[in-house]
Amino acid sequence: MLAVAVLAACASPAASIPVAEPRLLEQALLAEGVSPADSALVIYRLEDEKVWASGGARIRERFTPASTSKIPHTLLALETGAVTGPEESFEWDGETRFVDSWNEDQDFAAAFQRSTVWIYQIVVPRIGAARLTEGLEAFGYGNADIGGPEMITRYWLEGPLAISATEQVEFLSRLARRTLPLSARTYDLAVPVMEVDRGEGWTLYGKTGWKSVEGQMDIGWYVGWVEQSSGEAPGTYAFALNMDMPGGMDEAPKRRAAVERALRAIGALPVAQ
């Protein structure tokens, strides 16, 4: 299990699981304005179980997943038939929300890519509490806690659902390997929706998240995996970053920028030209 691997790797430099020098990740974080003391970043190469980690005990600390939960929710929606497919269309209700791209009709694929909360607040209740709990538990998705009926449209935004960076990477590794308890159809429909970018010999999949609850520290997320078939370090790398965002959404661009810099530093992505 990855969680065991990460704990072993971080506990001792002589551990059987290879681990890279955390300073490499810390330098990448600092270069993008992210404090290593106020963040956790875990990267895991599936082929040889090599672990890169920064953040100390925080890599095991659970936080509300916010929109990164759209990954398991998308899988469960497709698996259970709560949506017919990525092309299912949703009609905008006319309410103006703070993200311009949410304020129009759009399909399920666009809702994932734009983090359109109101669409997932329609879809998640369709899945149903019992199947949500069963699915999240089967995925090993953090505490798998969806709360009571009154939280069915908010549990991933405000809690009680919570997950650590290590648990995110464990879940994403199983997704990348296609070893989650899902049909081939679900994988075939869902994975392309999660693609963020691609280039010669590599494809990046991911999802951002932003937990913003009044009176609490904002938490930013960026999670996903990269598949690289060329370069100096080919392989599949699962990753998860969470970070304090005292500046709120103004700090949002740092999430993806910091992770991609770290991935380039370890050879998982080509160096930007």
C-alpha cells in the first residue's frame, strides 16, 4: 500500500522504499511562492514505488477535498448511471454565480473541467447516500464521511468528508492502474474527461480544489497523475498537493504551477522551453 510506503520512506533514509531528497520538492514549492511549512506534496512513481514527499506530518493530515472530489464523484456518477455519460447536458437555472463559466448550459465533461459546483450538487444526490458511502469506502477515499441528509450537496465543500495528500495519491494510483472496483466503461468514459494537458510522450490528468469556509484557513489542492513514455524518467506518477491559501483565490494559480515545477524537477514532465 502506498500509505505504508510513504510512511516508511519518510521515517528513515535507510527504508526499503526509495525516497527522494525532500529539498528538491521544497525548492519547487518556494519557486512558485508556496511555503513548504504550510503545504504537503506527495509524488509516487507506480513502477518502482519511488516516493517524493514534502510537508512532514502534514502529508497524513486530512483536509476537506473540495473540487478534487469531482474525481471520485465522476467515477461513481458514471458507474451508477446517475449520469448517462460525459455528454449529458445540464440546463443553467439562471442564477448568476461568481464563476462566469458556470453561468450557462453545459455538459458533464465541461462541469468537471470548469469545477461547476451546481451541476455536481444535482448529480451527487442522484447517486444516493448509500452508494456514495459504499463507493468512497471502496476507493479508500479518506474518511468516506458524507454526513447526514442535510449535507448531501455540501459535504465535500465544507466537510465532514476529508482526505490526506497520501490518501489522495493512493486513490489516484489505483485509478491510474485501473484497479478500482469499476467497469471498463466507466474508466473509458471518465479518464479522458480528466485530461489537463499533453505533449510528445506524456499526458497530464488532474483536478484543482479550493476549500473556502468562513472562519477557517482556505486550503488549495491540486491532484492527479502524469503518464510519460519518453524522457529520462518514463513512468506513471501520481501526485497530490494541499496548501494553505491565506490570500484566497489570488493564490490559486500557485497550485498547478508548483506541482508542475516539482514534476519537471524529478523528470516526470519535460522541462518547459
